[in-house]
Amino acid sequence: MHLLLVGNEARADEMRRKLSSANPAIEYHSMPIFRHETIAATHHRYDIIIDLSFDSYPDALAAYNLPDKPVLVSAVCHSLAAAVAELDRPLRCQLIGINALPTFIDRPLWEISLPDPSPQYRQAAQQLFNRLQIDYRLIDDRVGMATPRVVSMIINEAYYLLQERGAAANDIDAALKLGVNYPYGPFEWAEKIGIANIAQTLEAVYHDTHDERYKICPLLKKAALVGQ
């Protein structure tokens, strides 16, 4: 099985670790920068395309005019149905959204979303993940998916507490790990996921829902802008 991984090398490495542990027979090819013309010319070489940069470059969907080709995209910040509706032609690939934020790829269970909830589309997705030997949970096709939305909100609240000088970052991390048994404190989690990814997720969910819970904390936004 030949896979094309589109996206930065860190995420591609995490994807290779996950898929190789499930199916050692997979062969990988990487494309760090998305090129529409390269995809169009070379897609026949690959059984599956995994686009880890889709959240930042949703216009790439127009290039996936690939009949019946499975295309997995990192779709935390976009609804697939909405993205497909903006195309000027029918979708021809087998599009599946995945939660491909850092630290969420190499996990026992994936979150996936589909632009089409029909039984036929669900069955095709099940066959694909059986082939990849990946366990998954199908969730609603909505901006933020499930876990990224919740984790980003927790991190955002922690930044509000820090901004208001309610506690130090180390104390907040320790409280959540010891008090509610989280694997990481919110600031540790933000560092592992990437503060820019957290900010992008929060802004996407807030734009979609206008729910004040997802309104980005100014301190978090500043941290994302300066790369901290």
C-alpha cells in the first residue's frame, strides 16, 4: 500500500509512527508543500492521500478531483460538508476528515468525520480503516470536531486564569493533572499541540458558533502571535 503524506515533517513523522505500528507493509511518500499540479500528475502512484495541512489550506480540496481516491484531511477547523458545498463541481474523491493535530495522531482511537452521512459512505470509510487497521470513532461533521474543541477550551480558560493572575502556569498544570487526572496540564498540552494550532481551533469554533466559551483569551492570542 502506497500513501502520500502532505504536510510538515513533524506531523508526517507522527503519522508514520501510527500507521507503521498498525500496518508495517505501508510505503510512504512525503510532500512538505502542497502543489496542486503535482497531486494531479502523480495521484495514480498512491492508494491513499493524507493531507495534514488542510486546516491551513482548505482551497486544496479543489485539487482532489480524483475519482474514488481515498483522501484523508486534517479537518479540525472546517466542516467537510461546507467545504464541499463551496466547490464549483461535484466531489469525486472519497473524502474523510481526521483529527490530525499534533499528539492526536499516534493514539489508539481516531476521530473521523464524513461530508456525507449516508450508509454507503460510512461503509466505504469502514472498509478503508479496516484496511489501514486503525480503530476510529465517527463524530459529527462540525468545526472543532470533539476532543480538539474541548481541549482548546480548557487551555483557553487556563490562559484566562493566568491573565487574571489567579495562579501561576505551573500551579494550574499541577492542579489539573492531580485534581482531574489529565495526562498533561493545559500549558503543557498547549506546548505539545502547538499554541498556534490552539488559537486557530478556537478562532474557527468561535467564528462558527459565536459561543463565548471559545472566544480566544488575549494572552493566548498574543502567545500564538509571538510564537511562544
